[in-house]
Amino acid sequence: MSEPTGAARRRGPFKVGDQVQLTDPKGRHHTFTLEAGKSFHTHKGSFPHDELIGAPEGTVVRTTGNTAYLALRPLLPDYVLSMPRGAAVVYPKDAGQILSMADVFPGARVVEAGVGSGALSTYLLRAVGDHGMVHSYERRADFAEVATQNVRRYFGGDHPAWQLTVGDLQDHLSDTEVDRVILDMLAPWECVEPVSKALVPGGLVCVYVATTTQLARTVESLRGHGTFNEPTAWETMVRTWHVEGLAVRPDHRMIGHTGFLVTARRLADGVEPPLRRRRPAKGAYGEDYAGPGTTSLPGNGAV
Ligand SMILES: C[S@@+](CC[C@H](N)C(=O)[O-])C[C@H]1O[C@@H](n2cnc3c(N)ncnc32)[C@H](O)[C@@H]1O
């Protein structure tokens, strides 16, 4: 049986064309592509790529200035954070949540928009595998080009499960029988109707948004559409730890905010969403509530 696309590039001794991530003594990363006859240069000296070609991952190389660098292939989280960017990428912690909580399975038919730099597209392609489908939509041709190059470089060529359409999702979405739709864009509420049409009953939409106003409008739009179950909204925070002898404590710095996630499941056609058993919080839809399009909360915003 042949290996999934890109798998052969992730193991075995280093080969020409592989991505290499060097870690210097201060923990800084440098990423490059291995080419026969080339040299890697830093202000700490240089070394020939040929020293790494055929060597196992985890090798330590020394520059002419005697600085040691650890050579490993970048993991996907390393790769997406170091690749060229058009738009901001979905952070690895959120990509992990999306794959898990949106239940993206091998063979799934997934629609994604926007593509931005292609970080999430790469995660989705790895999750659905060669026999799934990821149809990505991106309104900006220049971002679509950046994403194409990033995805190609990661997999070592075109991925058989990937289609990319340049245009607005709401105008171009033509797929049907879709299992999962993942949205990372400014105004996902504009896409609720076409997304609802594309999804199979039981299918899932997952939306990533950066601000509370987008979060509110997204949830209210999904709730108001009538073809989804009650949306779930959450965020995750990841705190790394310093572990050294007796000094065991959270790191002082963390990425405080990336975004919010919302998921909702598509109901069968003609089914009324079940009534919510819990009443809305007192005042949630009071006289100050101006609808899902509002961009500010009245008073102290507490309801
Ligand atoms: C934050 S970026 C997406 C980043 C991407 N998820 C990644 O991980 O690299 C948002 C992208 O959505 C695109 N976009 C916004 N609205 C869109 C729409 N209605 N249809 C298609 N693309 C859209 C923007 O051009 C932008 O490239």
C-alpha cells in the first residue's frame, strides 16, 4: 500500500528537498530546504548542506565558528508558524481544537474559507487524507497563491484531496453532501445560508472568529437560521511551564488571545430546532438588545 501524500518526507535520513529546522544554543529556529552543494550561512559561520544529506534527524552540526545547531524536520506547528504569510494563520492550539471538536475524520468532505496562508488547509488535508476532500475558497488571488505554495512545499507536491477556488464562499460554494465546513473570515454570518445548503444532515459548521462582536453575531445568525442545533462557543488558553530544578512555575509570557470557536450541527431538512430548555439570561434580549448585528453592549455589558 502506498504511503499517504507527504508521509515519506517526514521520516528517514535527511534527503535533498527536505525542510530542515535548526535550533541554535539560545533555542532560536532557522528553517531551510536541503540542496546538494549549498551552504547554510549565519553570523556564527556556515556549514555545507551535504553534511546533513544522508544523516539521521536529530543530528548536531557545527558551523565554521564552532556553534552547534540541532537539525530536525519541522513539525507541522513549527512549519505553519515559520512559513511565508499572506494573512494571519490559525494558531496550532486552535487548529488542534478544530480537528478534534469539529471531528474531521479520514475521508471526510470538508469545505473551508478563507484560506489565508494555508495553515488550516494543511492541517485539514492531513486529517482527511488522500481519499477525503478539502475544497478551500479564498477571495484574494494573492493569498491563494501564497497558500498554494505553502501547501505544496509541505506535502512535496500537489495534494490529491485539495481543490482551491478563488472567490467569495457565499457566491461560489457549489459543493453538496459536505460533512464539515470550517470558516475563518471577517463576516462568517454572510455564509450561513449557503453553508446550510451544502451540509449533510448531521454535518457540522465550525467558525473561528477573533472578536466578541463577531462571536455574538455568528452565534445569533446560526441560531436564527433554523437549520442548526444550539451552537457551542468556547476559547482555549495554553500556558507553557518553566521546569528546572526547584523553579517549576508557569512561564511569564503566554499568547493571551487568539480567537473563539463556534460549532453547530445541521439538522435534517424540515426539522424544527428543539426548543431550548434553559430560558435566556434575564435581559439577554432586553430593550437594549439591538439584534445580532450590534457592535457594542449597553452599560457594563453584564446580563
Ligand atoms: C485570517 S485569514 C485565514 C487564515 C487561514 N485560516 C490560515 O490558517 O492560514 C482570513 C481569510 O479569509 C478571506 N476571506 C474573507 N471573507 C471571505 C469570503 N467570504 N470568502 C472567501 N474568503 C474570504 C480573506 O481574504 C483572508 O485571506
